[in-house]
Amino acid sequence: MKETRADTVQSLIAAVLLHVLLFALMYFGLFWTWSQADEIQRGPVIEATLIDPNALSASMRRALAKRPEQAMPAPQEAAPIEQPEPEPRPEDSPTPPQPVAQEVIAEPDPIEQEEVTQAPSPKPPAEKVQEAKQRQEQIDTTAQEKQQQAERQKRLSAMEQMRQKQLEDIRRQRDANKKELSLREQKLKQIADARSAVDANAQTDSMSEASPQPGSGGDADSLRSRWLQAIVDSIRQNWSRPDDVPAGQCPIRIQMERGGRVASVEVLPGCPYDELTRRSVEAAVLKAQPLPYAGFERVFQPELRLGFRAE
């Protein structure tokens, strides 16, 4: 079979690729061997943990304080590491056994040990009990102050109520005194009015006797007396008498026109009646109009002064 040019080129390329692959395997195998040797020379990794002396308990600190110093053990010489014999294939070389390092016990620093010894110990139970007792006393004192404040407010409220009651009593007493004073003044006025009424009656009688109609004589006096009595009777019939009307005569003045129509009526000073009774007499005069007139024309007078007496 004849070899062509293409076959020659393919064979050449395959040979080159095979040599490149072998060279790469040798290079990476040698690099891996050097890395393993460096790790063996450095030895194993030692792990340690730092502890704060203040975080130790009291019993642990006392134990460390009493513990005698120990001598550092002499480090053991590690066995010489045998170098692996070179082999045609580095990846097949045996891995030498790693030496086991002895655990190193860290000795506490004297300065740190002194700080641990001088660290404040926790409070004994007696101090805790004392603090709890003081807190309870403070709570009791606060509660007692609140209770005293409530009692003071209660006393102030009771005093305010008592003061209001006293003010009410004073007002009632003042009103009663004012009413009693008014009654006394009214009685004094009634006495004065009664005296004035007596004087007015005497004056009315004198006026009646001094003003007879000419030519009438005794008949005119009798007719006038009947006319005055008729007017008084008409007023009494239309009078709404109040209760407790005092005794005595109340002088009144009436101005009227012919026919018996009343122009005005007025209670004169000296009337023993109170204000309500006086107004009732005036109302009775106005209600009784027209006053008696027919048959008494001869003795008619436009202004009369009568002494009205309750019966």
C-alpha cells in the first residue's frame, strides 16, 4: 500500500501531540512532588484558644493560683524526613509518614495571674439580701407617701364640704334675719299708719260736719251718711279680702264724676294694711264703679275721703 502525503502529515501531527502530552505530564508531576515536600518540612498545624482571666470562675482562679509552675517539656527532635527516591513516574512515589507533634501546655503569665487574683469577687449573698431589703423599704416608703397624699386630699375635701355647709348656714341665717327685719319694719309702719288713720278720721268727721248743703239741714246730713255707707258697702261687695287683715280703719281718697264713675282712687298714709291689702282695696273701688249716685245727687261731692274698715 502506497503512503500518501496526507498520511505523512497526519502521522507527524500525532507524534508532536504525543510528545507535548508527555512533557506536560512530567512537568505537573514534578510540581506536585515539590509541594508535598514543602508541607512535610513545615510540620503539622497547632491550634490554641485564648481565654480572658476575668472570665474564669473563682474556683478556677484559686486553683490556678495554688498550682506550682511546671517546667516546659523539652521538645522532641523530629525524626529526619527521608527524601523519596526519584522514580521515573513522580506520581507513584510513596508519601512519608508525618510525625505527630506533642501538645504544648501554655503556662499562665504571672502578671495575668496577679490580675486574676486581684479581680473583685462576686457579692456575697448577705449584700444581695441587704440590697433587696433596701429596695423593699423604698417601695414601702413610696406606697406610704401615696397613702398619706390620698388621706390629705380626703381631709381637704371634707374641709371644703364643711366650709360650703357653713356658708349655706350663714346665707340662711342672713335671709332669716332680713325677713325678720322686714316684718318688724312692716309692723312699725302699720302702727304709724294706724295713728295717721285716727288723725285722718278725725279730720274727715270735722270736714263732714263743716260742709252741709245749703238749705238741707238735718236731712242733708242723714242723706250724705247713707250715701257714704252705700259706697262703702259696694266696695266691700267687690273686695277680694286677703287673709290676716289687721284691725283698724284704712283712709282712702276717691275722685269721681257724676253718675258714679271713678276717676282715681288712693290709699292715704296711716292705713294699717300691708301693700297687698292696700292694692286689693283700690282694686275693689275700681271694680265697684259706677258707685251709688242715683238718689244722692243733692249730696254728691267729686272728692271723698272714706275710712274703710274690714268687717
